[in-house]
Amino acid sequence: MAAFLSFLNSGAFLTRERIRLWAVALLIGFGVTLVLLFVTAHGLNDYAGRPLGTDFSDVYAAGVLADHGHAAAVFDPPHHFEQERKIFGTGTQFYGWHYPPFFLVLAGPLAQLPYLPALIVWQLVTLALYVLAMRFLLLNSAAPKLADDKTWLLLAFAFPAAFVNLIHGHNGFLTVALLATALAVLDTKPLVAGVMFGLLAYKPQFGLMIPLVLAATGRWKSLVTAAATVAVFAAIVTALFGVNIWPAFLAGTHFTRATVLEQGGAGFFKIQTVFAWVRMWGGAVGLAYAVQAIVSIGVAIAAVALWRSNARMAQKGAALCIAMLLTTPYALDYDMMILAPAIALLAVDSFARGFRPFERTLIATLWFLPFVARECAEYTRVPLGVLVLLLAFGFVARDGLFREQSEPLPAAA
């Protein structure tokens, strides 16, 4: 055991050559899988009868309804399902719409294209935004030279959450593009950061921590700009789809909360949160909410304390990304795309000041986590995703709050 802990402590096994080898191997595997999905497809559906891009199917169906003047019907599951069956056949399963009206601004234009071109455009454009935002974050970090080392690009493409996002046709790339850009310019262009944060309103379950840390640290320009962005966004949506879109949205949240979240309609093993952990182990809904609230409050207090401390900005940004996942009851494995900026910031910080004990191993574990989190929960009932996130947040918070910032460390290799 001592030898194993020493092995994890040093992280010396994570050489540049091995990192690149694993990344290339995963990229090849991901590429082959994507090709097989399309080769074995029947029309718009894959070999199992699911729409290609699975979760993008609900976005496309919602866009079709909105384009035909039925935007409010998006939030009514029977109407939405009926539209999905018209597009993908009567044998398709239901993929629910769980977004506020903001996301219809993108769904509508995408639905003007045939389904497969819309899926490809959506994924390629948002993938490019994700990569550009990650490079921008590195260029604005404490170690911009890392942006010139193409290893980061290989790791960004091979990040398992990116593959999960691709096969689900999800919006993780867009979320990371907005979040990474906001973190990169928060201290230099607070108004731009505020706009980026405000545009994240289409994922409201991640909105708890951002205004909290902005207010706690007196970043009022960013906070006010974010609020104004949401208000303008809401006005645009109302003008496009009518005022009735908001009561429909509020009514539709009941399905997401009761069926998908509380009853685990999609499977608790897919939801990587404390709430889902309690429910997966047989805990009552009330207990799950209570445990989630306790964890969320604890994480929020620690995150605010970290942001108000003299910790480095890289630590604060990484902690915020992880806290966004820990403080919501509803986050799936493709939402772990949010870990991409956290991993980049932790790596930048480590290269600048040297690696703490176990830090190399922790960063590598966060990178690999989306590859195994869902399957581990499904087949072993061990909520590995939540456990690693809690461990990582605790590590970053402890390092930022309780270690001397001037503590000498060996230079990074």
C-alpha cells in the first residue's frame, strides 16, 4: 500500500510520451466509434433505433416547433414527443426538452437545415469555439507558453467528455466556450466576462456559483453586465416567441424535476450529482434534496472563501468550475465538459509553481473521469464521478486557503 501511495503521490508515471500515447489511443477509439455509428445507421437513427446525436434530436424537434409558431408546445412533453416521432419515426424514444426559452434562439435556425447537416454544423462550430476558448484561456493564463505546446490541443480533442458530448449532440462545447472566455478576461475585461456569464443562462442549473463569487468579491461590473445580458436575452426571446413562452416554460419544469430528476427517468447512473447518488442508493427524494443542500452550502462557503482569499486566480477558476457541478442536483456526464477549464487552469498553475503531492494524479483523474463515470455508477453503483469531484474540490480549496502562497516548491519539469 505504501508503494502504491508513493506511486500516486509522485505521478511520475505521467510522462509526456505516455500522456500523448493515451490521448492518441482514445482519439482513434473515439473516431472509430463515431464512424461505426454513422455506417450502421438507418436513415436518421443509429443501429439501436436512437436518433444520431441522441439529445440533439430534442433540440431539432423544438426548433421545428418554434419555426412553425408552436414554441410553447416545446415545453409540453406529449406535443414535443409527437414532433420527434414525425422526424425520427414512431419507434423513437422520447428525448425531453429541459432548457429555458433562451435556447430556442439557436434551435430555431438549426432546424432550418435538414437534420444531419444541422447536427454536423452544430457540433463542428461549437467544437471550434471550445478549442479557441481553451487556447484563449491558456494565452491569458500565468503560463501562456503552454498554448504553443500542441500537447494541450491533443488533450482537448481527446478529453473523454468531448467524445460523450459529440455522440449525444450536446451543448457542452458551447458552455465551455462561454465559461473559459469569461474566466480568461474576468480581471481585464469585466464587461465582456459579464456578457459571457449572462449567456450561460441557457444552463440555469449551473447559475448558483457564478453570481455568488462575483458578488462576494465585489466584481460588480461583471455581475451587473451578466444580469443585463440575461434581461436583454429574455426580451429578445419574448419578442420572438411571445409572452406565453414563459408560463409554458415554468409548467414544463415540473416534468424535468419530477420525472427526470426525482424519479430518475433517464437513469440515476447518468446524473453525476450528490442528489442522484442518494437516490441511486435508495434514499428518499426529501433526503436527496437535504444532502444536496448540505453539500451545496458547504461547497459555496468554501468557494466564496477561496475567491476572497489571496489564492491564485487559476485555483479560483478551477474551484468555480468544479463547484458548478457539485452545487446542482442535475448534471450529466456530458456536463463534465465544464472540467476542461478546471484541468487547464490546474495544469497551468502547477507548471508555474511545481506540482503538489498527488496533484499530477488528480489532474489526470479529472481528465479521464468522464470516460468511466457513467459506467461505474451503472454497473457497480459507485458514484465515482461525484466522489472524484468532491476530492478535487477539497484539494483545490485546501491548497488555496491553507497553504502559504509563498511556499517554495520544486520547479515543474
